[in-house]
Amino acid sequence: AGGAADRNGAAAPPIPIEQQLAAAAIMVGKQVAAETEDGRSIRGIVNRLSIESSGDVRKRTVRLHVGANHFALNDIREVFCGDGSTT
């Protein structure tokens, strides 16, 4: 789970929480394959979102939940159709 970087290798500015929420909300109810922070690959239906903060409100991140697992939006590797095929 790493941050985005531009072509020069510099860290990209953080995505505003509103944009993270809008993008993540679309994923609720969708089947996804993702990588958790500890490097495990998971697959399942996103059942909820949460907002994580390290104390600094400017550094909030949206977390997607599949069962007991959670991950950041940028950790999604695949999104599946209702029949299980990839989109």
C-alpha cells in the first residue's frame, strides 16, 4: 500500500476527503480484489466505508471494508461484475 507519485518520483498531493468519499461510495456493494496493509490479497463485496485519521484532520483517509478486512481506495486491484468477471 503505497502513495501515488508523479513522473519525477515526487509524492502526489493528497486527494481531498470529499473526492475519496465519492469514489469509494461507488464501490459499496461491488465485488473487489484488493491488497490489505499487511500485504494479503482479499476478494469480496465492499460492505461499508470508514474514515481513518491519525489525529491530523488534513490527513484523513477513506477505508473500504470487506468483512473484517479494510484497505484504502488505491489498494483495489480489480472490480468485478455481478457475474464475477472483471470490469
